[in-house]
Amino acid sequence: MEELEKAINNLANVILSAKIDSPWLNQKEAAAYLRMSISTFLKGDFKSHNLFEKGVSVERWNRNELDQEMLKR
């Protein structure tokens, strides 16, 4: 049992110290990524994604989609 506890603690430490490079950004991160103020970003009408129908009210923007949209403009 002690070995299992050690393994779980080691795994938890690795997960916490991992730098996750996700393409999903919150509103503040997306605006900063595009070097815009939040108000300007919101006026830009960029496509967002959420899981509202699943009961999760978190809105995210995809970095790759933001790049593609900025290339069009």
C-alpha cells in the first residue's frame, strides 16, 4: 500500500509540474494572444466554443482558429 501511495504522489507531482501547451485559450489569454484589449477582442466577433449543453459554462477560443481568422482579415 505504501508503494501505491508513493506512485500516486509521484504521478501527482509530475502532472502539477508539467507545462501543458494547449491551443485552448480563455478570453483574457485570447485577447493577449492577439495583442488586443478585451473590449476590442469582443468586438471582433471571434468564434468561441463552450460546453453549455453539457452543463459546463466555460468559453474557450482555439489558437489555431484565431490565427486563421486573423489571416483572413
